[in-house]
Amino acid sequence: MAKLNISWSNVNSERDIINALVWNRWILRLLGIWPLVYSNTTVIEKILATILFVLCWSGFSFILIPMVMSMLSERTTQNDKMKILGPLSYVSVSTLKYFFLVIHYKGIRKCIRMLSIDWSTVQQQDYRKIMIKSATKSNVLCKFCIILMYSGGLCFYTIMPFLGHTTIDEQNNTIKPMACPGFDIIFDLHFTPTYVFVFCAQFFCGIAVYNITTAVCCLAAMLVGHACGQIEIVTTRIENFLKNAQSNHKHIKQQMAIIVKHHMQSLRFSVSINSILQEICLVEIAGSTFIICVLEYYCIKEWNDNDSSAILTHFFLLMSFVFNVFTLCYIAEQLTNQVFILTFLTIK
């Protein structure tokens, strides 16, 4: 970006960058992706990320394989298949989103580098305030997403199995409920140590799965929020230029060059966001819509069975998925509105 001859510089750029990346840094670390998208990481962080990366894929396989086998088994009743359908769909969608996050790591790294440069080279305190305002809005969305996803997810993987009804099979064995059904096709869940192992494994795998959904929401909020802030700065530059064009003829070409260059950088950043998130958002919207329908079916069924704990858990999950869809639509609309305002002002 071209520079003006001004004395002000952002001495708090490092802190600003940390605040802008804070939620994405922690979530992507847990998924083992952070060293791929952020170059300034230590050797220990890279080793831990590799271990977490392998554990995530192993966890997805651990959950998916038994449920797929149960869905294809002739012994599984239609009612049990419907119980498996929800968790199976969600884990499958999350695995696909994780795959897209990994293959787009170069694009994410490029956007984070551009974001860091923007914070380091911001040239006026007023522009920094605009960027802080956009980053704050993004962080608020991230917090709501984290709270809702983990509230519903932790209830689903911990509380609901304990509050669920135990049943007796044909061999007079007590069948203890699991968050993700269908594991009895591989494991002997009547044996208490095996049940505890599967229960704990499902819990930790569930954390990884919910981290993916949260990561998509937080990443989209951060990138789009930053893009909106940059476009708002360009809009402010144009408005100031139009106000001062009559009185300041000496630097008019320099100011126009800065505005055009900043405008092009903002558009390139928006295009990079689109290339990163288009497949992920498609999977998120389509998958969440299907899972919302399944959760509504679960709520109706549990209502008929008078299972209040299951209704509450499924309702929390339903609200979290609705919020995720709303968040993606909201941030996309915000970016569209900012681009429309800038385009209208430029034409005017």
C-alpha cells in the first residue's frame, strides 16, 4: 500500500493482530491446522499440531466406521437407523469441512498475512478504530458460536447418555445409552471398561467435531469482518477526498493512487475469502439444513416419549445450528452491503 508522509504509526499493531486472531488461533491449534496457516510457530507447536492432526483423523474414523456399519447392517432396526442418522450426518459433514480447511491452508495463510500487514500499516488512528470495531464485532460472533456449540455438544456427549433410558436386550443384558449409537456392532458395551473407553473416546472425538464447526464460523467472521473494515476505510478515504478535493490540489494524484490501491487490495482480499469459504459454506449450509430437519424430528419424537432431557439437548443443538446458518448469512450480507455502499459512492 502506498504511504503518506505522516508521523502517525500503529505502535500497537502486534497486540491488535493477536486480538484479531485470538479465537481462530486457539481453535485451529486444537485441530492441528494453525502451523499450516501461520508461519511464525515454534518447532514444539508444529510437533503438537502434527499429533493433533493425526488424532483428529483417527477420531473421525473411530466414530464414522461403526455408525456406517450399523446403518448398512440388516440387524439394525429402522428406528435405530434414524437415531444413527443425525450423528452420522454431522460427523460426515464436519469431516468434509475439515478436509476443505486443510486443502485451503495456503489461501487462509495468505489472508492472515494480508490481515497482519493491514494492521501494521494502518496510517491513521481513525482507520485503526474502524478496524478495531470490525474485529470486535467478529469476536462477539465467535463467542456466541463457541458458547452455543459447546453448550449443546457437551450436553449431547455427556449429560444425555446418563439421563437416557436403559433397555434390556433378548439375552437379558442391560444396554446403556451412548451419544453416538451403533458402536455395539464392534464393541461389547456390556463390559464396563469397554463402555467407559468408548464413552470417553466419543466425548473427545465430539470436541474435535464441534471444533470444526466453530472454526468455520470463527474463520468466516474474522476474515469477512476484516474485509468489511477495509472497505469501510476505503469508503471513508473517498468521502474525505471528495470533501478536500477543492482545497488540496497538490496531493490529489497521490491520494487518488492510494485510494485505488487500497480499493484493489480490499477486493483481492474479498476474492481470496470467496475462494477459501465457497466449498466450506456450501457444505455448512446444506449439511446444517439437513441436520436441522433431523433434529426437529428428534424433538418431536422425544416429545412423544416425554423425555425432557433429550428434548432440551436436541433443542440446544437445534439452536446452535440455526445460529451457525444465521451467522454465515449475516456476515455474507454485511460484506455485500459494504461492497454495495462503496460501489454506489464510487459511481456517484
